Amino acid sequence: MRRHIWIVSILLGLFAWLSLAMGFAFAQGKIYPVIQGPSGGPKFIPDQSSPITISLVDITGADLTPSWLPGPGKQVQIQVKNEAGQVIVPTGISLVPAVANAPNPIISQMFVTSAYPGECTNYGTSTNADFDLQGDFLISNDNGGMAAVKVTMIDGSVHNFIIPQDSNFNGIPDIYENQYGGNLAREDDIDTGPDPSSSVGDGIANIDEYRGFRVGGVYKRGDPNKKDLFVHLEETPQCTTGTVGNFTGQTGLVTMATFFPNGLDPASTYPSVYANVDTLASDLRVHRINNLEWVTNFSGYDKDNLVILSGTDTNTVSQDRWINKNSIVSEASRKTVKGVRIIECLDLSTLSPLGRADKHPPDSIESKDNGNAVLFVHRIVQTTLNLITNVTKPIVYYTFQNGSWTSPQGGNIGVPANYANPSVSDPKVISLMRLLLPWYLAHEALEHSFDVTATVQTTRKASYGYHHADGSGTNVDIKITNTLTNQANKFYIPKYFGISDEQEMRVLSSQ
């Protein structure tokens, strides 16, 4: 009988330990105080035998405990409850202050409030505590972090709480871990896809995925199972000095903003110059960030000297386009993750509309720098105008769908009002440019700035470098095809990344 009891005790103990490790046992409307963990296990673990727990509620009293995660400016009220679930009034609630030499409680193994750098993985510079306490209201200053809270009862007993609850004390709350199967190792980088043969990981550890990113002014958490790509369009067009090209209907320079007045904002939806970028594989996450949301040393660009960075320090190159400057993993596990910069160059010294994925200057990351994509906007505009000037046939565009080129509903754009000298402000021209520019952007920013392995278009048995043959129908096509017939002025404009293109996209942590 004793042996049976002993075996049951072991099984119960193992179940409790696994529950703690998986991080899903105690997030059902209450947070347990923490006690010292077992030797070889988490430093602090929830005391599920405690009669004192807390809940987190909003100003209306609605219980947020099962779902509340911190974010800059978010606040929540702490309610102390007894074993019966009744709200009781403690003698005091206090926030354990952050410690100057221990901003990361997990690495320091201390019961203190965190003071992670910045406000999330890619934004902010503050080194202050991640939480404030006003009365019984907990106020978050960070998109992650943990609050160490002491509750003193009327009998003098003190109960220590970690908010949000973190059963395995790894810095990633139970709520977040539960979304992805539980028990996420804090410094592991486990992202897969879209190509099963490509390297696992995108350079961003689970803890940094949880802490998340600011994207176009909005805070978002990462998905530890999906690789992240960061894309930024430089606000100021380059190559403007001595630019040739006075386009009818426009005073001053013609830029992407001429055709997308509301579509250059990363938070904008439609019409957006990012339309083709957004068709990338569903198991990749593309983030359109602004210039505050990464480290940028960009000074300018010209067609002769290419990308020009400010300063001469080696960090100018190695840190330029740096996304995870606020990473909170250990030094040994930390990687430098970079985004893609898209640059508008208005030079019109030649007429080739093709851009370039600039590899200058080289950096110390795998001896390459694949992250500067250039769009020659004036060349694209002039080339397009040359194809429609004095053409009386209607402009019709086609996209590749279900194995063939198809003109979608609304694909017949029509003829510009002054076809002999089309104006860039003509609605027909604007409609066409809103289809062309997203292809050029996706083609240069993603197909060229990230490694794509396909070098042979299998149906044509010919080498096109990092392209498919023109007319294949994807964003990897070598160019856009135009055909003038007796019926129409036809533009074959790819809009999507094909399945094979998605699989061949190599997303590396060193980008």
C-alpha cells in the first residue's frame, strides 16, 4: 500500500513539474504567488497551495487575468483574493524596484522588476523600470518585461508575485507560451519555412519574439514559428540634383508618393506600394517599418557612389538597418538582424526601368550586404510613358492566375485623355503606375535583397540568374512584358509570389 502511495506521489509530482514546465496550469483567472524553486529547476515557481492570489482587472472590473500582457501605456488593477475567490484588502501593495546592474531578472536570477532597454525589441532607448505602480494600478512602460510585486496582508505575511505569470521563470509569460505549445526555451530561435531545406531561425530568439516590435507605430508581438522580414521605404527621394525629366501634369519631382499619396505609410492598406510584398508566403511575416523603428545610418544615395552612410566608425556599417538592437538574450546567443531599405532614385541618365539590389558597402555579416534595394522611379515613369504615348488602343493589364494570364475585372484601364502627351496626373496613367510600382518594389526588395536559390526557369531550360523568364507570371520574372495588338495595349504585370518562389526564398538571420 505504501508503495502505491509512493508511486502516486511521484506521478503527481511529475505532473505538477510538467505543468509548470509547459506553463499552462495556473493562468485561469488567478495568479499565484511565487516561492523558491527546486534545485536545478526554475528560480521561482508558483505556489499553488497559497490561499492568497491576485487577479488583474480593468477599470470596469472585467477580469483580464487570462489574457493580459504588458504594452507601453497599458494599465491594469491588481485585486487580491482569498481562497474563496473573494476580494480582500491587503495592508499594502508595492513594486520591487528594478536594480541598476540587473535589468534582466531572468539572467540575474533575482526577484526584481525588469528594466529592459527600449520599449520592445526594435524601438526605444529607455533604461527605466518596465512598470510603475500607482496605488493598486500597475502601469506598463514596455511591450514585455515582468513586474515583481509584493502584497502585504493584515497578518503581516508577505506574498511575492510575478506579473504576468511566468510559471517556469524564463521571462516569457504563460499566456504567450500557451499560444505556441508551451515551454518555449527563451533563447532558442525556432522559426521555420517557407523552404524546409533552409536554415531554421530568423535571428530573433523566442524571448525577443515575445517582447515584439513596433511596426508603423503599432506594437506587435512576434510569432516564434514564423520568420520575420522588415522592410522600410526611405522617406526622402535620392538623386534629385540635376535630375532630367519634366513630366506633363506634374510640377517638381515625380515620386512614388505622386501615385500613392496615402499608400507609403507602413500602416496604410490600399492603395499601397507594398501590395505585391504582401503576397509573400503566409508563413513569413513582412513588417513595414518607419525610420524610427530600426538603427539607420543612411545619409544618401547616388548612382555613382551608391549607398552613402553617415560617419566612418565600423559600427556605421555593421549596425545600419539593425532591427533587434534591444535584444535581451545573453551575449553568446545574440545575433544581428537587419531589414531591407528601399531607396527612390530619380536619376534619368538611362532609360532602363530595372532597379538594383545594392551590395555596397559590404558589412561583417557573412561578408555581404543584401539589404539596400533601389528603385529608379523616373526611369520607370519615362519607360511607361514611352509605351503608351500616341497609342490609341486601351491599356489592359493581365495577371497570372490559375496557370494562365488573365485580365481581371477592371483590367481594362482605357486610353489617357491626351494620349499624344499623357499626363502623369491622368487617372489612366495613375492606375497603371499603381500596378507597376508594387511589382518593381517587391522584385527588388524581396527577390533580390534576400537570397533566392532558383537560377534556372525549368519550363524554358535557360538560365536567368535570380529570375524567371519574362512572362512566367511571378514577381521573380526578369521584367514586365508589354504587347501592342490591334485590340489593346497589353501589360503583363506579375502580382504574386508563386509557391516555388516562396519555397526558394532564403530568409537568413544575417540579412
